[in-house]
Amino acid sequence: MSTPADLLDDLTADLDAVFVFSPSSGFYEQFEELDDGVVVIAPENTVDADQYVELPLAFENIRDRIRFGVEGAMERNFVGDGDEVGCVVSVFDGDHDAIVRVRADESMHSGVYDLFANSRADPGVIRDVFEVVIELGKKGQKGKPVGALFVVGDAGKVMNKSRPLSYNPFEKSHVHVGDPIVNVMLKEFSRLDGAFVISDSGKIVSAYRYLEPGAEGVDIPKGLGTRHMAGAAITRETNATTIVLSESDGMVRAFKGGELILEIDPEDY
Ligand SMILES: Nc1ncnc2c1ncn2[C@@H]1O[C@H](COP(=O)(O)OP(=O)(O)OP(=O)(O)O)[C@@H](O)[C@H]1O
Ligand SMILES: [Mn+2]
């Protein structure tokens, strides 16, 4: 007679590495002796793991969270192409409750790690913009859904491929995303048309920019309109990353290299 555990043995047989997502120190201790077979993926390295990948967002979507970890671990050579990995995660709130088996290879590659780690802009700037956009998506503008387009990084080139729709309220200011007052300003200005342009270091260069990239060959999901098309296309012609909040479906999307890299529902955060 086989037990339930026997039947599930295949899932954990012959793993090359174990990825532990956001472990408490007590939980991590059990894995510590695996040494270079264990990778910790978490917002902070509170357990002092030797092999660690920083998680910039909580990623409610488990696939995004795992992809981020696998792409980050491959980039740092913690695992190699074709390695079998057991990801120990918490799907529901609280304790670790699931093991997801994945093979680390090119087919896993979505670019979500690149989006944060290898963008022109500082990873913290991308994260700060995500946070503003997610908050805007949750609350809207005075309770009404609102759309927004943030172009982050490579600001000089972005300015060259765009024109003003109105006076730029950030012309002479030196405000940065992440400054507390900025959230209020961004939400206020997001009622009006056009894009925000943000520098590599997080300085808000302009609001109300109309983007004019060439859009030939840019392929985005059907049903998305001009805001998303312009947001995708500008990332093909520059090294910017764009983060777009849709007024119509409420989703937050990120584009890089002309591709849709990440799609999240702000209500999950
Ligand atoms: N090239 C552009 N540059 C900057 N902003 C743009 C551009 N094109 C459209 N927008 C902004 O996007 C807004 C919405 O346009 P549209 O409905 O076509 O986009 P969408 O992709 O369907 O976005 P949403 O899902 O928010 O409706 C416009 O009112 C304008 O503010
Ligand atoms: Mn629309």
C-alpha cells in the first residue's frame, strides 16, 4: 500500500535546488545545511542566506513570484539551465503550504526579473512607481477609475520622442518618486492626459507628455488602446520601462523592449 506521501514523491525527486520564498528564520534553519542547494527569495535577506534574490514586490500571482525567483537565480548563477527546482511558497496567507516543481530554463523566461534588476532606472525607482500605480489603481481618483502612463528611465531620449500637451508642472521642481508629497501630486495630475516621464534616478521630469514613438510591429494584446500602444512602443525605441494603469480594465501592466512583461491586478495587493 502506498501512502499519499509516496504518491507525491515524484514531485520532489532528484531536485537540484530548493528555492524558499520569504522564510522565517526558524523555517530557513531546516534548509540551511543544503548549502548551495538552497536559494532564499524574499523582500529582505533577514535569514542571512548566502544565495539570495531580492523580491521587489509581493507578487500575489504565484507564477510571477516563481518566475522572478528563477530568473533572478539563473542570472546570478545559483542554478543553471535545465536544473530542476522545488519552490517552497505560501499560496494562502501564512505558513508555507505548497511546493511547485519547475525546470530552470529559457522557456521560464518572462523578463520580469530584468524589468526590475536590469532596467536603465534604479530598481527602487521602478518599485516606487509600481507602488504609486497600484495605489492609484486601488483607490482611483476620488473613487472613479483612473488611467495613467509612467515612462521610467532614459528620460532624455523619451523627451525627444514626445511633446508637451500642457505646461509641465514639474518644470522647475526637484521632486522624486517615493517622496511622500509626490504621491499626492501624481494622483492629482493623473486626471489629465498624457504620460509622466521619470529619470533613471527617480526625478519626475515631466507630466502631460504625448508620446510619439513609431509603433510599426509592436504587438500588444488585442483590446488595449492607444495609451498601451504608445506605452509599449516607446520601450522599443528607448531603454525606458513603462508602467501603465488601464482606466477601462483596472489592470497594471509593464512593458520593456516593446513587450508586455507583467500584468497585475491592483486589487490583489
Ligand atoms: N501617445 C500617447 N501619449 C501619451 N498618452 C496617451 C497617448 N495616447 C493616448 N494617451 C492617453 O491615454 C488615454 C486613453 O486612451 P485610450 O482609451 O485609447 O487608451 P487605452 O489603452 O484604451 O487605455 P485605457 O485602458 O486606460 O482606456 C488618453 O486620454 C490619453 O491621456
Ligand atoms: Mn480605452
